[in-house]
Amino acid sequence: MIDEDILIDRIPFSVSWKGHDIATNSILKTTIEICEKPYIKNVIFNNPATIVFWSDFTKTVVKCSDEESYDPEKGLAMCIAKKMFGNKGNYYNKIRKWLKNA
């Protein structure tokens, strides 16, 4: 078992979390929420769609356009990107912004 006081003593003074100074013992002894990033539970590759099921019980679906050939690797990468940008349909606008000068 780790002594809580040892962990508290090793935190730099400048550390803050969610707008609170956590260099004091009293704030550290409160409960800190741990946000776990969702991970992939399952993937279905079904031309022209790629579907990812996440550990947070959501799913992400992307489809390639009629002009593109189906690429499972790109489909999975685009599902991950879409999830990172909020699982909304406008995720590709953010990607396109950086690709226009490539």
C-alpha cells in the first residue's frame, strides 16, 4: 500500500487540475474523477462501411464515397478520427482543413 502523504509531498507546487490548486493536502484527499478513454470493442468491415463499437457503448460508422475504393485500414482510421472529433458528421472538415496545403 502506498502512503498518501508520500504522494502528496511529491506533487510540484504549480500543478492544477480542473481549475483547482492541487498542491494542498486538503484538495488532494478529495475524490478525483478518472476519465477513461473509450477503446475499441469490435470492428465490422462491410464494404462500403466500417463500423466501430466502443467501450462506452457508442458506435461510429463511416462509409467511403462512390468515387473511392473500399479500404478497411482507411475506414478504421477514419472511425477513430470521427470519434476523436465528437462522433459528428463534420469531422472530415477538420481533416480537409489540414490537407488542402499538403
